[in-house]
Amino acid sequence: MLSEGIHSLVDTGMGRARGSSDHRRPPAADQSHPFGYGKGVYIFGPMLCIANFAWSLWRSIAEGVLHFPRSPPLENPLWTY
């Protein structure tokens, strides 16, 4: 549950970061960028998604490794289904 809570917080932060970049007006085209600056959202969006996935994966693995040695034995495994 802690891992899912952290995932939700990170996901919210990433959504806000991406949303704030969508509201900025990109500068017009110039000599160094003849097609303009507006295509950055197509690069930063997937980067934020990958960062969110990597952070969530790392935290899930870390929580599992930390809690696995202290877990009690299963009494009734049918509850998992």
C-alpha cells in the first residue's frame, strides 16, 4: 500500500510537471531552431513517464525486499485469489 501511495504521489507530480509545460507558449522559430521549439512536449512526456515507471518499480522492489524477511507464513493462500 505504501508503494502504491508513493506511486500516486509521483504520478501526480509528473502530471503537474507535464501540465505546466503544456501551458507555456513556445518561442517562435529562429536561426538555430528552424522548426520552432514546440515539439519538446513529445520528448519530455515520454521521459516523465519512463521516470515515473522507474521510480515506482524501484520503490516496489525495495519495499518487497525490505518486508519479505519479516513476513509471516501464509495461513490460507486462497485469500490471494
